Amino acid sequence: MTAYEKPTLETSEVEVVLSKHFDSIVTGVTSLNGGNLSAVFSFLVFDKEYVIKFSDLAGSFETERFISDLLTSQGIPFPSCLGLGEFKSFNYLISEKISGLNLASCSPEQQRQLLPEVIQLLTQMNHIELGQTHGYGFINTSGNGAYSSWREHIIAVNAEDQAGTFWDGWYDLFKTSCLEKDVFDECYNRLLAYSSYNEPYRCFIHGDFHQFNIMSNGQRITGIIDTNGKYGDFLVDLATLDWHLRNLDVIREYQKYLQQMGISIPNFKERLIGAKYYNGLIGLRFYAKMGWKDAYSGLRNELLNLTK
């Protein structure tokens, strides 16, 4: 299996798409870095900034529109969706642009100072009202979870058959990449054991909550972007943040904030371990598929030592 390559488009093609949506003159179309699965461009209309994203993964943006409405309607600073469409073999989504740069662009000291606000926003997002939705795991275009339980979601996402998805044919990675089947199987069995602690909880999970998807102007957090939204135990997001900001004592700061707010989390340690194995298995496959051997090795060793 070769490394996944996100869509590539010329600026002129993007301008053609935007001309269908905006009567006014569109200027400053610029390709943006970031985004492993989508090609992303920013542009201006009357000096107001917007973003357009292109993907060749079916159905990806209908769900994002639902999530945008769900979050923005409850005060979460997330880009408002302005339009969906198709161009050639791609789907695209147009949205408002959150001001600022990603948190990764901030200095280590700025990141440390902003962490309490990040945790506050994370907690607020994880506890939004989910309305009449049901199900666990990935949010589909109707706004529901794709599975009847968290365990069913875990089994499905780690199954060999992933036809029609980003992970189609992923078992080939055991032969063509650094992905080791004995390591994967060991971590998968540990995940199943610990997932019983995560199963009772159904909240909104961002699914990719790290410093490249958190926006800031250096003084405050301005918003969040790019979810891989799902329903389940919100500690999945905390595990993601802790993995990416490992020098900032994220877990300690999170627990301190919960204590201040009088929030109690039953079985915190076991649920966090379950969340780390869940994220970790996705990470192992992703790093292997992208050919990121050093990242794979670091995550592999952390997972194997997680319960020692």
C-alpha cells in the first residue's frame, strides 16, 4: 500500500469553483499547509476570509456540515459551513475562516499560558447537548453514530474489511510497511479489555483535538477546526491532546480544572488508558501508511509500556 496522497488542484480550478458561489470578486486564493486528507485553500471576499476544502473521500463534508451546525449552535467557536458541492472527482466544503494561526505556531510559553483555555474549551465541547441523535462511533451524514455501541465501533474500525474508506486494504501494511501484526494484535486485545470502562459514555468527540486544529492569536484561543467527529467517551480527546502536547502536563492541568469546576470522572485512569489504546491503534496504522517510521516507533513503544 502506498502512502495516501491528498487531492491536488490548481489555483485557477479553485477560482472556477468559487465563482459559482460568490457574486462578488474573490481574491487572494492561497493554498494552506496542514490537513492530511484534504486540500485546503483560503480566499477573500470583501476582505473577509474564508476556506474551501477538497476531498476525494465520499460523504466527508456532509457530516462536517452537521457537526458545524451542532457546535456553532451551542457556542463552540467552529467554522460555520456556507456551502457544499462537487468538482471533478472531488467533494468540497466552503466555510468561514477562524482567525489566527494554529496553536502549533505559538511559542512554547504561549502554548503553556493558553492551555487552561484549551482545556476549558475542550470540556465545553465534550459536554454539548446531542439532541435526538443516537449511536456511537463515527457521525454519519444524518448526525447519528454509525454503531449501536462503542465496542461495536472499535471492532468495526479495526476489522480487515474497510472497503471504500481511507483504510481500504490496510492489512497490506503488515507486509509493505513498518506495521507489525503481533504488536497491533497485542494492543488491540488490551483495547478490548479497557474499552469496557469507556462504553457507558456517549458524548461528542472531536476526534483530532491537537495543536494543529486549535486556533489562536497568541493571546487567546479563537476556535477549533477539522473534526473527525464521533460519539463516545470524551476522554478520547484528552488522550489526543496529551499525546501531542506531552511537555505541558495536560493530564494534570485537566484534572486541576475539573476539580475547580467540581466535576468528577468515574474510573478516570482506566478510561484514559482505553482512550490511549483506541487512539494508538489508529495512530500506528496512520503512521505506517504515511511512511512516518520514527513516529510509528515512538507510539509503538509508548503503547506497549502503557500498562506497566
